[in-house]
Amino acid sequence: MRDDLIGQQLDEYRLLALLGRGGMARVYLGLDVGLKRYVSIKVIDPPFRSDPGYVQRFEREAQAVARLEHPRIVRLYRYGQAGDMLYMAMQYVEGADLESLLSTYRQNDQFILPTEAQRIVGEVCQALDYAHARGVVHRDVKPGNILVDSQGHAYLTDFGLALFAEPPEGEEHFGTPQYMAPEQILSPAGALPESDLYALGIVLYEMFTGQLPFDGETMQVAASQVHDAPRAPRRIRPDINPALEALILKALAKDPRDRYQSGAELARALDRALQTEPATPVTPAYLTMGERVTAELQRQPAPPAPATGRRRAPAPPVSEAPVRRSLRVPAPAPLPAPRRRRGGRCLVVLILLLLAALLAAAGFLLAWSGDLRLPNWLPTIWGGVGQATDVAAGPTATEPLPLATFTVEPSPAPTEAPTQTPEPTPTEAPTATLEPPSPTPPQARWEVEIVVNDDRFLFLINRRGAPLPLASVRLIGAEGRTIDGVEWGVDSLAEGQCVLAIKASSDSAIEQLPACELLGQGLRYRPNQVVWSSEFAVVFEGQHLTTCDRTGCRFEIF
């Protein structure tokens, strides 16, 4: 069935493909035509657009997400209305939801790795603690609302059921019974921060057992959540750590006071139960989870997209053929490399080698006929005809004078060859080995500098080269903090141009402005979102180039 919204434009957002639907809304892949970045566009389904209750709920979701700016929570870019259609433009996460990933584990009779579960749950705990501290209870924590990117990092999304400190009166029951806490089932307004942690406990149960503690008909599940104890995880999977089982059962306690009181407390308990160090947020790609996310992306009909979080616009072509970017300087050429060089030097060396071979043959025949020892210059023939002097010198020590005269004086040419050869040939041969092996050595397309000024300002500068496509650049710091090049709203940086990022608390003027032409407006980040607060990685077209320290770095891109 054709979707009439695909191809339409809502303000500055063009709808490209349907990503999914559920409840009262549809989610589309959209393109911000001005900033050239991909976004998720959420709209109310046609049957509910005229229902005041659904419109109010949609608006409340936008208000909830707008007050939450956390790296583990999907961000809201805009809430607007185009005609009779309300929409939210949100951060697009290139990945898959945890529900589909867990389904692949079940299909293969496998379980998620403990370290992956530890990382995902730990990051969701961070998001929940942040939301709870701002008076927002999610009320619909479940695998379908946890997105995982190709790096294995988790993002909490869909705050459509979010409850504020002052809940609306007479609200209907909403949620997913399989993940709802007893107090939330008894009263929608009774949901607490501990209710979200109860739901996360069910996610943990499902991760490690492959099953839900309560499943079946809706009313039966709701009654079991209130009255029944869940089946012990070790009865389903005996190899589960007893400490982990105790943690899960505590998270699923019926009384909120008996559960973990914060996400941080739950995450610490999980670290201890798994007997591992706390999962560090900045690590290389997690292949096991990453491979599953990649497989999910390949099955999705949506067009290909760039990096996690916000999909960047397709970068303008920078070369006619794919070129591998690397900071490695080409290694010195091996010794035989001079043979591949073009020009007259190769011809001269070739002639000299042939002459040396002829002299060697002559010396060998003379030695054979005169019972002389073999000449000692054979192992060093690459040195050139300079060793022809040794050919003459060798027989001279044992042959009569006419033989020596025959070797040295047949013509002036042999006399000149030893004189010329030692000067250019042996001197240039070793020098040639230090040159790049290719006749046309690769040249760096760009020389880029990142300058951090007093921990408050970050400048990204194209010092040399063609226009640098900013959409291809990404900075990745601790705790999943990122800066995507498309965020600056500048297509490219010509030589000598730069862009700026600012710590939001920095209201003072820039004391030392680097020598560059500043483009666009500076991006502002809160102190807990600043990428350059510690070491950060530089990624270009998906490839890691280098790691900068807190003062910045300078590098080339080939």
C-alpha cells in the first residue's frame, strides 16, 4: 500500500521512507533540506489526528523530550505543525531496536553476552536517572524503545507515555503489560521512577533467559504482574550467576521500596553480579552486537544512512575512485625499488650491469684457463662497474704483465667507466630507497588542525588542501558524546576556513582566535556534553584517523 506522505515536505523536512509504526503514530526517515542531515519524523496516524486526547498526549511527549538533553536519550530538534499535521523532528539513530536484536538471539538459541547486556543496561540507567531527576517518568521502558547503534551503544526513545510530576487526571491505561510495574497497572498516575527500573529489570530477565517473566493474554499478564512471583531465572537457565539472579529478582520486587532506588544503584549491582569492571563508555566497536545491528540494518528497506545519532547528508564526491584514508606515511621502498624508476638512469644502470657481466665472464674464462682463483667481486655485483677495477686487479696479482695490460688498456672506455660509476651510481642507489615506491607518491588531500582554546572553545580548521566536506567528519568523545560535521550547517571548509564549538557556560570572549576565517555560528554544548573534555577520536568517512588530546591535534588525510 502506497504511503502518501513519502516524498512530501513538512516545513524543512522531506519524508523519505517509513521506518515503523505503532500505537498512534508513524515514524519516517526524513531529510533536513537546509542542514543536510537525516532525522526521524514522528507524526500522528490519520485516525487519531482529530482526537484531542491523542493530540494532547503527542504534545506532552514533545514537551518531555524537549527538557531532556542527554547522550543516551534521543533528542528533539523541532515540534511543529504543517497544515493539520503535528510532527516531531528527532535525532535519527542508525541501528536497530533491542527487541529485534533479542529476537535474533532467540532464533539462534543464543543469549546476549554479559558485557553487552551490562553496557546497554548501564547506559539506559544513566538515561533514566537523568529523566527522573527532571521529574519525568518514562512508563514504557521495553526493548522496542531502546535503540542500539552499530557501536553497541543504547538510546532511550519514545516518551509518548511520559508522566510529569503532576499527572493529568482521569488518564486511561496505556503501556505494555509485559513490562509494567504493579503500581502502574493499578493506577496510571501511580507510576514512579522505580516503575521504570522494574521494567528495566524485566528487560534484564529477558536478556539472560530469553523469556518474559509473565506472558500470555493481557489481563492474565496484568494480574500476574500484581500478584505472582516470577519464575527464578536459574530454573530456566541454570548457568546464570546466583548473584545475577538475586539482582533480577530484587529489581522485580512487588513493593517499589524493595527495588533498587536509582539506575546508578542497579548498574553498580550489575557490575558486581557479573564480576567485571564497570563497562567503560568509550571503547572500540563491539563486534558481536555491532554485527547484529548491521544485519538488522541490511534487512530494513530504508535507504542507506551515515553514522549513529544523526544521519548526515550524502557527502559530495571527493575523488573519482574510493581512496583509503590513512595517517600512515608510506614506508621507505625496498632495495630493488630503483629498478622500477623511469628515465635514463635505469638505462645507464642496465648497460653497466651488462658490462659487468661481460667482464665477469671474461674473468671467469681467464681464471679457468690459468688455474686462477674465482674473483672476489661476485657477491657485490650490484655495486656497479666500479667493481670492474677489482676484476682487473684480481688477475693482475697472479698473471704475467701482458694479461694485466690486456684487462686495463683495451680502450679508454673501461678507464672512464670506473671513474664515473663510483660517483653517481653507488651514491644515488641508497638515496632512492628512501623515496616512495610509487612513481606518483600519494599526496595528502587535506591538512586539518583542531585547536582547543582554554577548554571552552574548539576550532576545526582546514589548513591545506581542497574544500573539506564537513559531513564526512565526526568527533567522538567520552560517554558517547559526539559532534557530527553536519551540525555546523556548513557544507565544506576551504583552505584557511574553520568552524567553532563552544561550551555553553563560556560567555566570555575568545582570547586567542586561531588564524582562520570563521564560518557559520558556533555550536553550543552543555558542560556534560562537551566532546573535548577528555581525549576524543576523529573519524572521517567512517574510518578512525587519530585521537586528539584536550588541547587538540593536527593531522593529514590522504
